[in-house]
Amino acid sequence: MSAQAEPLFKAFLDHEAEPIRKLLDAAERCLWRSGYGDMSIRDVAEEAGVSKSLLHYHFKSKEHLLIEVQIGVYNRIAVSVATAVGNIEPGREALLRAYDALFGALKSTRELPVLAELWARSLTNPQLKAHAARLRQHLGELIIQTMESILGPETRNLPVTLPIAADLLLGVLAGLGLQAGIEDDGRRVEEAVAGLRRLLALSLGLFAPATTNPAQPPLT
């Protein structure tokens, strides 16, 4: 599977144009530092080193600016995940490599801290909410396609259906990736990722479960 050539969302503005790119980058930094509620148009203009009138020339409102930021962030995440899981050879062990690649893509993207603010604003903004739902659906479908291409008939060995498995992986890994981005000590996150990886391996029968600790009776 290869990364998609076209962006998932079509932006209203050309994000590659120099003034637009500079303003969007500045808006992302302001979102991370102050949050949407405390961020002002003046803050973004000063962060970008441009006049407030130039920002208003390209963006009709603060909400329009946020929507364009969301589109850019979501497109980059979609491409990053597609690239990470692309071109992996079939086989059960390969699914674990895809798991490692997926978490690496989510963890390394600079967008994750900004996502928290975008998700919060999606609760009250219908357009942001629709974009968030579409991104989650797209990434879920990408994970399902990857698992199907790698496992083939062995998908029946999974303890849950593919859509549920995709939702679990995406939700947990996105949360852990965000946590890794804001914590100084990432050891607990890495341990959690390793634990989830082991559970995935166990569900595929790649190795036997650990023996019961004799000091503790098994749960009944």
C-alpha cells in the first residue's frame, strides 16, 4: 500500500503559498501556547511577523484561520500514517512492524499537541467536527486495509472484528502519542506501547502467554 497522492481534505487556500504557510505555522504555535480561546488575530500576526491587515486579507475570521489549520494538520497526519504502513510485506510478524511504524508516525508528528485543541473545538463547531470524523474514518479504513493485506485469512485469529481492532489501535496509539509529546519522561508511554504490542502478538499466536506467577493465584 502506498501513501495517497491527493490530500484528504481540500483547503480553501493554497497552503504552500509563502504568506499562507507562514500564517498557518504561526497560528499552530499560538494554539499550542495559548489555546484557541486566548489566541487573538493580533497574536498570530505578531508571531508571523506580518501586519494584522495582511492576515485579515487572507483569513476572513479567527474561525476561518482555525479551519485552515485543522485541514493542514489532518492532511499531514493522514499522509504520515499512510507512509508509515505502506509497502510492508504480508505476514503476522509484519503486522507488528506496521504497529511500530504507526505509533512512530503518530508520535513523531508535530501536530499532536495541536490536535487536543482542535478536538476540543470540534465539540461546538460543526465543520471542525465533520473534519474530525472524516479523518478518524479515513485512518480507520487505512488500518483495516493494512491488516487485511498483511494477515489475509488470518484476520480470523483476531479476538475482535477488524473495525473494532482499528478503533482500538487508533484511539490508544493517538492518546499515547499525545501523552509522549507532553511528558518529560516517556518511559511509561513506551512501556504501555510495548504492552499493547505484546497483546497484539498474543492475539495472533506469535508467542505463548507468560506463565502465571506462582505467588499470585490466577483470577477466576
